[in-house]
Amino acid sequence: MSMKARIQNLVGEETSTGRGFNLFIKALIVLSLISISLETLPDIDPLFKRILNKFEVFSVAIFTVEYLFRIYAANKKREFIFSFYGIIDLLAILPFYLTLGFDLRSLRVFRLLRLLRIMKLGRYNAAMNRLANTFTSIKQELVIFLILISFLLYISAIGIYYFENPVQPESFRSVFHSLWWAVATLTTVGYGDVYPVTFGGRVFTFVILMIGLGLISVPTGLIASALTKGIAKEAENDEG
């Protein structure tokens, strides 16, 4: 058996070796996420912290080897690298290498990307795979929706700024400060920390709220429709 065939058996789930390897990766992902949480304990023992750091190095090393194995085993390497799970696998290890050897506070934000490791579990779950295929099938519609949302957020921030800035210069200091209000209002969350007091601002808020209520249903409908079609297609294939 060739080296490539052996690695394909290892990263696949067709053999007992492959299933064992994938089970090991699942357990390592869960332990890695627990480790990330333990790191945040305020009075953590220095020795325990060193153990957690060593475990982080160990888990990243395993994830890196797994990532390289999957690239090597893929028949279409470029397609795998830019696939949903290929990108997730890369983002799961990238923060470690980005912050390696640096003590720059600005780079530490990349460590948040470690949380994407939980999405690696989706590779081993049929329901998650179905959901990933759903998002892939409607990616163009979702991109258009995100562009539309971004445009509406900006317009909302500009509108409320001109209504409220003259009477609330501290809360609505600029269009960029007004973006927080736009996000809270367009998503219909309404935290209440900043709100309009002028008549024009309140009317404008009502309009934005109505638009927000309508927009929430758009991605929900798209995902539900695509998911239903995907399940129906799977059922037809099983019957066939």
C-alpha cells in the first residue's frame, strides 16, 4: 500500500484505524476548548499554566499534522485548501503561529480564533455537514444579503446622527459612534443605552425597526428552504 493510501485510510472513516484517529481528534478538540477556558482562571497555579501551555503546543502540533495529512491525501488539493473545512482546519492552528515569538498585545486578538476549533467537530457529524452544504448552496444570496445589511447599517447611522447629534452630542458624536445604535436597532435588540429623544429621530427609529423585523426573516427563510431541499435530495438518493 502506498503512503498516500495509508494516509487516506488514516484521515478517513472507512477503516478502524481511521475511525480511531478521528475519535482521537474529536477528543483533542474538546480538551483543547476546555484548556482555553481554564487559561482564563484568575488565580491559576503557575505550574498548571505551564501544563496548559504545553498541552496547547501538543494539540496544535497534532492539528497541524492532521491538516497536512488531509492536504496530502486530497485528490484535489487546491479544492480542499479552499473548502469550508480546509479553511476551518487552517484557522484552528493559525493563531498559534501568528503569536509565536511575539509579545505584542495587538496580536493576541488572533488567539480568539482558537475557538474555531469547535467547528472542526462538524467534519465528523452528518448534520453539520448538511448545514455546511446548505450555506454553500446559498452563499451568493448570503453575500448579497450581507452587502445590503452593511449598506442599511451605514445609512441608519448617518440618519440618526443628523437627527440626534444636535441634542445628544455625547451619545451620537459621529456617524461611527452612531453605528452602535444602528446595529442594536436594525437587529431589533434595542439595549436602551442610546436612544432618540427628538420626534424625527423616533420616527426614523420606527422605520428602521420595521425594516429590521423584515430583514431578520430573509436569511432564516433562505437557510430553511435550502436545508429542506438538501434533506429531500438526500432522501431521494437513499431511495435510489
